[in-house]
Amino acid sequence: MSVKVLEGYQREAELRRRWLSTWEKLGERILRMPRWMQNIILEDVNTAIANRVATMEMIQNAQRNR
């Protein structure tokens, strides 16, 4: 398996495509659940993503400050 390095607009377009594909798959599953479960899952997902982004930003900032 080869890894293709994308830059600029191509990279952004590919990331958006992958992001939308992921949410489409998850959304289908989440929408089959009762509304109260949907709310719990969406809160959990929001928290998990916010925490992951904050962690990655901290790592990025630590690497810049070396």
C-alpha cells in the first residue's frame, strides 16, 4: 500500500471527503437510536473530539517550542 502525499486544495478536499464519509456512516447508525441516546452520543462525540484536538494542539505547540 502506498501513501499519497496531498498538498493544498487536494489535501483539504480529501480530508473533507473523509470527514463527511465518516459522519454519514455514524449518522445513519445514530439516527436509528432513540432521541435520548442520540443526545448522549452526540455529547460524548463532541467531548471526545474537543479533547483530542486540544491534545494534538498541545503536542504541536510543544514541538514548535523545542
